[in-house]
Amino acid sequence: GKVIQYSLETKKQHIEYKKIIKAICNQDFKSMAPRFNDKYSSYPEIFFINKDFIYHIYDDRGAFLLFKDERKYEKFKTKYSTLMVGEDYN
């Protein structure tokens, strides 16, 4: 298949990130909206990048986070430890 990559540099308040996140989480549920999938396109991979971390929601099951700073990661891990699963976060 053909891979197309776009990059958009903007501020959080200028994008409808909640709608984008909802569309990502709804990708496997045809009756739910908004969605990215339709019969003419494939699901895009979307990464939110800010100065401190990269955030990639892969679907309704979870997300990957990559932190620039170990201290910020430790603070996040302490605050959200009950939501974190898997071997890679320890």
C-alpha cells in the first residue's frame, strides 16, 4: 500500500483533539461516530507531540507514551499507576 505522512505544527487550542481521540477509539465500531475508517480509506496513525512527550493512542484499548524527561515520567507513573498495564512501564 501507499504510505502518506503529514505533519501539522499547531497549538492544542487550535485542534479538536477530543474529537480526534474519540474517532481513534471508535475505529472498530461501525455504528459509532466519529470514525476515520470507511470503505475507501485505512485508519491513520496519529501522534500528539509536545515539548515533554509523544502520545500515540492506537485504539480503544490504550496508548503509548514516550517521555523526554525521566522525572516527568516518574511523576506521571505515580499519578496514573492504576491505569498503566504491561511490562514496559516499570
